[in-house]
Amino acid sequence: MDDVASRLAHRVQLTTDGFKGYLSAVENAFGSNVDFGTEVKTYRSSSGPAGRTDMRYSTPRIERVDRTAIFGNPDRSLITTSATT
């Protein structure tokens, strides 16, 4: 995170997943010079034949997405861990 912060000349909006280790890493690297939010996706297990839930290669379905402003003033509509163009 320090490396990322050192390469940026302007304030940015940063989004991570819900890994708790990012909280202190972002704060230590950016201080108050970042708009930071998290996006946490909850997945529903896919059921296979006869209710089996061990379908190894099935695509999980997203059940819920929680977007939270952590510090700074992130634009909630831009809090996402998905690539955008």
C-alpha cells in the first residue's frame, strides 16, 4: 500500500474488499489523503442435483453486495472492486 501511495500525486478514491488488514494499511500509507470504501460480496451456494452444494465448478451467485464508506468522502456510486472502463 505504501508503494501505491508513493506513486500517486493526487487524492484518489480507493476501494478494497472486506479484508480487515487493508484498514490500517490504507490509513498508514495515505493518512487522510484518500477517500476509502469497501465492497463486500456475499455469495449463495449453488445447488446441484439432489440438493448437492459441493458443485466444484459452478459459478457462485451473488446474493448481496455491501458498499461502505470507511473514511474520507468516497462517492458511494464508485465504491466497487470490479474493473470499470
